[in-house]
Amino acid sequence: MMTIQVTIESVAAEESHDGIAQKAIELCAADKWQEGMAIAKTVKAPGPDLQYIMGLAYYNGKGTDKDVKKAIGLFRLSAEGGCPEGQHQMALAHFYGQGVEKDIAECIRWMTKSAEGGSVEAQRDLGNMYLNGIGVEKDVAASAKWYRKAAEQGDADAQTSLGVSLLNGLGVPKDETAAVEWYRKAVAQNYARAQYNLAVLYCQGRGVHKNYKEAYDLLLRAASQGLSVAENYLGCMFRQGTGVPQDPKKAVEWFALAAEHGDAIGQKNLALMYRNGEGVAKDLSKAVVWYRKAADQGNADAQSDLGTLYSRGWGVAKDDKVAVDLYIKAAAQGHVLAQHNLGCSYLKGKGVARNPKTASRWLRLAAQQGFADAAHDLAVLYRDGEGVGVDYGESVKWFRKAAEQGHASAQHNLGCMYANGTGVVKDDGEAVKWFRKAARQGLKNSIDSLKRRNLSW
């Protein structure tokens, strides 16, 4: 069989200068870089579009030797000639400092020119930069505007990001139905992130009727592409029996996939399964391994749980100092249990020098988030004047907050405050009410208080 070979001579003989350039572009676009670059190098004065293509070839070493310096020079010529794609490449070069000095202002300048010139990649990237305040002041309205421009050109990533903006009212009026429509457009292109986002909406019944089967099918499609958040979500569905039969073993399988793909929440969930022996043999050492991987990624739940394992010596050598270090990291992210545990560590001097004042600060932060144990412990500090000045009114306030959540010790202590008229007007009826609540939870002190009054509970 004869093959047709495109040679420089035959093209030059049959086509004009512009025709040769276009042929080179078409060959490179068809992934025939060797032939395309052979032709491109014969063009004496390549235009911006060909300069961009040649820049890609030199940058990636396709059809020619890799030469980043030459690539950047061609991208610059292309950008200055008005080619949006060349402008986008110059923006990226300045953002990463590749072949040019890292310069975020220059990045934004070229990115904006490129986006205004119609580059879908630049429009999407500029949307991301405005959303996150990278090189520009954060502006969710500008972000949504650029996402929409890219989305209307069919970019699945931008369609998904626009859906997120609409779902949450970021720079646009909140519109869950419209968000679903944009997700569907991206799903039609088999875009995994959109499949996951739409699945979550089907589970929640937001913008669509709740439909776990649709959600499950979408999650499987996303997971088949290696999207770790979808794998983790499937694990959660099987663990909880949401929309599928409860199956801890399958949950472990999905969590393991997510964890292996680097998903911090998946790693934390896999650790939890090993810690509890759910769907897998209980193995605290393996729990520690996966908690540590998630903690190293900054997952606050993992940091807090791993701190507890170190504090108790479960699956790892007991080390209160390491526990405190982990609690500090999680507490700084607002993790309420870590804040409470850190407060207790400072109060008891476990793993850190005893400091009731610092303890009160962390206990207050946890109590303000509604954590009953912290509210109770903070009330005790105010009652006893430890780390804070004695303040019976504050003590009563925090005992009450914890007691109303069913905290038995707080209910008993609040009863005592009423019985003694400490921080409140003495009221034995109120005291008995709170003693009974605690007694019904089996708290011996409250049972004894009622017995002394010859009262039942």
C-alpha cells in the first residue's frame, strides 16, 4: 500500500505562505508534530497563531528538541501579536515563573487580555483567580462572570464552577435549578466533578427531587474516573445505608480507594473503620497510619482523633506532648472536640505546662460552639475561680447551657446552685427539677440529694 507523505517541497509548491502556516497548525493539532514542525520551520515570518503552536512544540519537546527559552520567546511574540492562546501561555509563565520572572501582576495582565480575546482556558482561570483572590482582590461577581463566559463556550470545568456559584449565590442570585442545569451540561461531557456535585444534589433533594438511584449511578461514573471525593461519598452511603443496603465491608472498600487516591476525608474515614472494627478487623495501628496521613494534609478531625490515640496510647506509644501538638492544630481550625481536649490538657498539665487561664480560653471557644462538656468545665472554673475570676452568674449561665443539652453533671451542679442560692435566687423547686433530670440519668450525687429530701425521681 502506498502512503502519502507531506513534504516541505510539495506543500511549498502548492500553497501560499498562509497556506503553509495553516497546514503546519493543522498537522500539529492532529498530533503530527514531527511533520507539522518540519513545515513550520520553513515559514519565514510565522504569525501569532503559528508562533503559539511552535511555542507549544518547543515547550513540550514535540516534533523538535525541548527548549523552554525559545518556547517562551515564541509565546511572547504570539501574545504581543494578539493571539489569546499565546497570551494565556504568557500568563501561566509569569504565574509559575517558568522561563520568565514570576510576576503575578503580569500574569493577571496577560490573563485578562486572553480572556477578553475569548480564550476559554483564560476565562476559566481568571474566574478561579477572582474567586480565590489570587493576584486580584477577591470578587465573586467577577468570578461568576468569567465562569459564565467559559461555560457558554462549552468548558465543562467552568460549567461546573458556574453551577457552584449559582448553588451558593456567589456573585449571582442563588438558583439551585440553574445550578443543576449547568451541572447537567458538564455531566453530558462525562466531567467527574459535575457528576459528583449533581449526585450530592440528588441525595439532598436540592434543585431536583431526591433520587438516590440517580445519585448512586452518578457517583459510580465519577468514581470510575478516580474522583476520590466520589469514592469517599460512596463509602459513606454504604456505611450509613443511605440509598443502598448498609454494608460496612463495601464502605471500607470505597474508603480505601479514596484514601489511596490521597483524599484526606477518605483517609480519616478509613482510619475510623479500623479504629471501630467496622467492616474490617479492628486494628488501631492501621488506624494510626491513616489518621496520620489525613492529619498531615491538615484534616482537623484526623488531627483531633489522632491526638486522642496518642493521649491514650491506643495503637501508638502514649505521648501527651504529641497529643497536645495535634490538638493545637485541630483547635486552631475551630475543631470543637480538640478545643475541649486542649483546654483539659492545659487544666491538668498533660503534655503541656499547667495553665488554667489558657485552659479557660480554649474551653470558652468550645463552649461557645455549644459543646456541653466544655460549657460544664468552664462553669466549674467560674465557680471555683480557677483561671478566671470567681463569677457565679457566669457559672450558672454555662451550667445551664450544658444542662439544657442533657449533661448530667451540669444538671446536678445547676441544681446545687439553686439549692444554695449561688449566682441565682435560692429555689429548692428548681433545684429538685435539675436533680431529678440528673438522677434519671443515673447520677449518684443527684440521687443522694433527692433521697435526703425524701423525694423520688
